[in-house]
Amino acid sequence: MADHDEIHLEYGNAAALFEFCARCFMELGVPQEDARIAAEVLLESDLRGIESHGVPRFEAFYINGLKDGRINPKANVRVVHEAPATALVDGDGGLGMLVGYRSMEVAIRKAAETGAGFVSTRNSRHFGIAGFYATMALKHDMIGWTVTNASPQMPPSGGADPRLGTNPLAFAAPSADGRDFMLDMATTTVAGGKLEIAERKHAKIPLGWAYGADKQLTDDPAAGRRARRMTPLGSTRDM
């Protein structure tokens, strides 16, 4: 991970967007170092081609949350319980990107000391792409694993009403030849952000991604988002 004072050099032409995001966070009371970590996670999402979880969500997911008090700008992210290889981190209602970053730092430190580090996190907010935190371990020649829950928007297989979250998971592992392995996925057929992208582009989605309010498959991303009925991994029973 780059030093946050020099990260603008690494991002090249994206530097202006990084600085804009960081300054917006700071204007709403987020300390500079925390703001730059959060901006880094968002921008890295777009640079990896995951536009559903990057800067396009900046206002709706994060700025509005800071403005209306759902997100604590000066969160005291801290370890509240730990053993040699485990820890529980309380995010104090802070930006999920910051809480995820700090939690993974604890996991990496535990792994360096004991061979494995497992950290659970509570009282956090939406943290962007799960894969960002898993890949933090690669710099230390470690395997990284990140999972999170999410609000109900998936009916169980054969069900009609949303009971489960998209519950993303990410896994990263270093390789001897430098071609590191990376998996970052939702446990629905596609991530919910794919519907956001399609809606912004006024495009249809394939049948099998989501149900509408009538509980029938829909190709309208807006209808799928309103109904919050993403199909489970594997799609429909027929598929």
C-alpha cells in the first residue's frame, strides 16, 4: 500500500479525483489520514474496473451518510477484545473503508506474530470492494481473506422474498511467479452494483439476474433494484 502522502504520484492522471474525494471527506470532518485511506479504496475500485463500487457511489453511500449522521466522521476504530491470533474491532460507526483498512492491519499484524490472524469487525458501514482488503495481505507475502454481510436483497433458492444479503467474499494469494491470485465476488448471480451500472447506462440486464416486484424475472435494472430481489448464485432453478 502506498504512503498516503505520496499516493497521488502513483495514481497519475487520477490524482485530481483522489484529491477531490479526500478533500470532500475532510470538509465533512474526517481527519486527513482517514480521508485519504477512504479515498484510496474508492479510487482503487474504479482503477480495477469495478465501477459499481467506486467514486460513482461517493455521494449516495458516503457523503450523504456523513451529512445525515449515519456515518461518524471521527470514528475511534479500536480493538475491544483480542487473543494472540484473533481480535474484535469496533468501528465506532465510521467510514467502512477506514474500518476495513484498520481491521486488516490488525489481522496482518496478528498473522506476522502467530502465523494466522482472524479479525471480526462490528459497528461499521459500507466498505466498498472486499478485494481491496484481501490484497493488502499480498504485500506481506500472506494470503488474504475478507467477507462481509449485507442487507437482505436475495431470496433463498426457490424462495420469493429477500432474506439474505449479497454477502461478498474476497480471497487473494501470492504466487512464486508474481501472478497473484485474486477472487472478489458476491454470493448472488451478480453484485447488486451491476444493476446500478445498467441503470446509469439505460441498459437492460439479462433475465436471471433479478426479480421485479411481481416476483417474476425482469430485464429492467431499476425494477430489480426497487424490488431488492437478486437471484442467488447459480440464478434460477432452471439455470
